[in-house]
Amino acid sequence: MKQRLTFKEKTYLLQHPGNRAWLKLRSELLDARTGRISLLPLLDYSFEHVVFPEEGPKLTVETLPIEDVEDWGGILSGFFRGDLDADYTWEEASGLAIPAGPGDGKAGDKGSEQSGAKGKS
């Protein structure tokens, strides 16, 4: 599964590694104390194998602004679960990913009737 994501005016292609690879990775990343996936290894793996910028160098945790870390964690968690629809634009002010529609993909466009994950409005 591939899909496009626009984050802070840059476009990325997200390439799912497949269910087997994701399930294996998920079991390796699961923090036994909290039952949650550890953010740093998720980002490291994803920036190397999943997130491909249309232009410019690959993202790394070292080059990522600290304020973007949590946003990317949420985006990638949703992507791996299959909760993101195609062609998302990350809306910085609200922290919501919204599907691009006939308009410019910004909140309030008539083409952007759904925000967040599948099934939410």
C-alpha cells in the first residue's frame, strides 16, 4: 500500500512494508511496561524504509524538528494500522490529518468533509 502525505508543505510517499513485516516490527517495538510502541525505533525504521520525500533528503530523527516528532509518530501509527485515507494533508494548527479534496485540501473546503482517521468526521 502506498499513499501520499503532505506535511508542512512537503510531500512524502508512504510505502507500507506489508502486514508480515509490520507485525514483526510491532512485536519488536512494543514496550512491555506500557504496552505501547516505542517512538524512537518506530521513527528510525519508518524514515529509513517507509517515508520517502518527493524532493530532498530522507528524514531522520536527528534532522526532524522536535515539535514534529509527536506528529510523525501519530501519522505513522495511523498509517501502519490502515487508518489514514489516501492523499492526506497534515493540518498543523489543528493536528488533524485531512484528506485532500477538490479544493486545496485545507480544513473547511467542501472537498474535505472527513477529518482524522477513517470513519471519523
